[in-house]
Amino acid sequence: MLKFTDEHEWLLVDGDSVTVGITEYAQKALGDVVFVEMPEVGDTVSKGDDAGVVESVKAASELYAPVAGDITAANEELEGDPSLVNSDPMGAGWFFKMTVADMSEVEALMDEAGYNAFIAGLE
Amino acid sequence: MTAETNNETLLKTPLYDLHVELGAKMVPFAGYDMPVQYPLGVLKEHTHTREAAGLFDVSHMGQCYIHSKNGEDPAIALEQIMPAAIQNLKPGKMRYSVLLNDEGGIEDDLMITRTHDADGKLYVVVNAACKDKDYGIIEEKIGHLVTLEPLEDLGLIALQGPEAENALASLAPEVADMGFMEATAVTLEGVVCWVSRSGYTGEDGYEISVPEETTDALSRRLLAIDSVEAIGLGARDSLRLEVGLCLSGHDFDASITPVEANINFAMGVARRKVGDFPGGEKIVKQLTEGAPKLRVGILPSGRAPAREGTEIVDESGKAIGVITSGGFGPTKGGPVAMGFVDAAHAEVGTAISLMIRGKSQAATVAAMPFIEQRYVRKTKK
């Protein structure tokens, strides 16, 4: 199951954990990504907490925890090759994995159709 | 140059339609609707300029002539408000300088070129955002000696990079013989243009002042050459930052002297000994006794870029300065920045810390440019 936030993050849901990254729309808007800062594995976050930074040649943008839970993994490959966020935002450019404390927070997020309608409204 | 404007009636350069056609992302900049990047993207545009040739629309910048009113060399009047040696500029030679206020602060930086005209008329290019202010200062301070003629019906394009010479010489072979900071009239596509071998990227290249109605056709002709790509303001900024060049209004402002800004070369060697320009006494004193703060190059040790406004602290955590320009240097392959630090911390090699998102990040005061400049200097034949 794929879910989306209005901060342009995607969540790939696998049981009670999720993989989080930024969307194609977000990577395009950011431009060439040159630096990422990941959350610490083991951190406990609440929905909306800062969970890292993604910087493009143009500007820095915050990453937010899309739901409450514990950070279980960070994509270390991005530190060596931040451009993966541009070339494969929904795949190799993932940012972190986390457990989900409350599945209802995931269920409340947009599905793909909902997100597509959301970004269509931004243009 | 300052970005951002809420003016809804943005001005358009002669290349506006071309930018849109090329798919540029347009942003307001100094009152103009300008391309920040094309579909290639900032990173590739930057690299392309360093490896081949980039075409930049700089038509928003202010071009003007300074004519004498009294039959004397107009340079005599300009030297009253600028610290460069201008009277000794030979026809076809150009020089970088700054417009100073009475406290020795930098109102703007600019390029001054001596034309070949018998009256010694000067051609001056100023920053877009400072156009009105600069023209006002010239009018107010030396308007009784010179006439400022704004050149509103001209476009200005820059062709920069190691392939710039080949590209432009394919239209006019004689431009290959021009030396760095030389300018002359050149016929391009049947139209007389004013071409200088100069730029603001650290690369060899040209700036071409071209009649408004021909700017689009000439740009398209140049873009049709394989080595040439259109480059936006985003890459223009990272290119100038990597070679340590100042951005007006950011890396200096009206409160900063040329000594503090570390651009002593904008002042004539003899003139900066006597200080015969506004704020001269203060500037001479800073040159002999040192300035309280200095613009320096800064290399963050990690990968995180340090943006404008980032606080600089010493090892004890005490504030010692601020970043004025910073980002990622694509050619350097890492973050680069410049900023002001207290004189005690200005020496190359000094360890400093940058407060990035509340965390202290190690950095070092570093020599500029961060990468090698590649200007072409011709020896006299």
C-alpha cells in the first residue's frame, strides 16, 4: 500500500512499518539534490517532527515524520550519492524506514489518486 | 543584486520569449522576470559552463554611457566617486570598481570600459537591482561634470566557458585575439555589437551588448552551436560563488568598505595610498592598520551547505561572523561559502564553526577562488 502526505512524502506500507521518501513532484520542485541529513536510527518521533533535511542546489527543505513511530533504518547510500533522490525518488532514493505506532495515522493519509488530485490543484 | 520583488508588473528582457520557449523556470529577480534554470537543471548547467560554453541573459543589468559635459576626461569625474584608476584606462580596456558612499561603503560594484570615441566616453555596466540608485548617485554627485546616458534599447548576453572563444569566433574570428578585460565593436550576424572579453563565472568568455531587436536572433544563433547551452541565474550564482566573486547586496553592502569586502583590487594602487575618494581616510587607515572584519572564503568540513545568514562561531561558541553567500559548489564537489569574520579569525586555515540548523558544524577559513580561474590573458603582439 502506498500513501502520501501533503508535504510530498510517500510511505510504502509493509505490515506495521513504512519506508519513507519524497515524491517525484517534490524532487522536481527541489532540483538537483546535493545533501541529505537523515534521522538517527532508534529515534522516536511524533507525526510532524523534523526527520532530516534535503538540500538541493537551490535551498534546504525539512523532512517530516509522516506518522508517529521509531526510526529503524536510514538510507546510507544517499550520503554518498544524494542524486538518487532525483533519479529514483520512489525507489533507491528512499530516506528512512520506521515503525508505525498508530495505524490509523497511516490510514488517514492520501492514496495515490488523492495525492495526484492534490498536486493537480497546486499547479 | 537582490532577488524578490512583489511588483506584479515584472519587466521582461529581449530574451523573455526564448526563455519560455526553452522551458525555463522563470522567477522575479531585481524587477525582471528571469530564468533561474532551464530543463537541464542548475547542476548540469553549472558543469556545462565549466566544460563547454554557457549563454546567460544579463540584459537586466544596467548599461549606460558617461559623457563629459565640460570637455575634460569623464574619468576625472568618475574617480570622485569610485576608487579605481579610471583616467589611465586606454580605449578598449575595462576595469572593475565600486561606487562608494561618503563613509567608504560600497553602494554597488560595476564595470567601466573606455570606448574608442575621441571624447573618451565611458561605458558602464551596473547591477540590475542597483540601476536606479547608481544612476541617482552619479547624477547627484557628478551630474554637473558628466551626462549619464542610460542605454535602455540594448540587450546584454554573456557567453562563458572554455568553448566560448570557438563558439563566438565561428561568427567573428577576430574575437579570438581579444585579451581578458578588453572590449571592442564586433559585427555579429550583420549587426554591430559591443563585445568584451569578461564575465562573472571564473571562466574565459565574452559579454555582448547587442541591439534589443537583435538579441533574440543572436542568442538563437549561438545556442545552435553544439557546445552552447542556455544557463540560468541559479548556475550563474554557483559559478561566481566557486570563484569567490561578490554578489552586490549580499557579500557587501553600503556599510562595507572595499578593504572589508576583500576587494582591494577594485581600488587603484596609487589611489589607495592617498585615499582621494569618498571614505578615503577610513579606507587608508584600514589598509595600514587592518579592518575590524573581513570577507573570507569558508569551506565547511562536512557535506552540509551553509546558506546565507548562517552564524559563524569560534571554538568557544562565541559569534564571530555570518555567511553572506553559500551553497554547493558543483565543480568543487562540496559545499563552499563566503562570509564576514572578525579580523582575528580571518587568516586562511583558521578553524571556525558554522551553526547549521542549531548544530555546530566544523569549517575552515579558506583561500578563494575555491577552484582555478581560467581567464585568457593575451600577450601584446
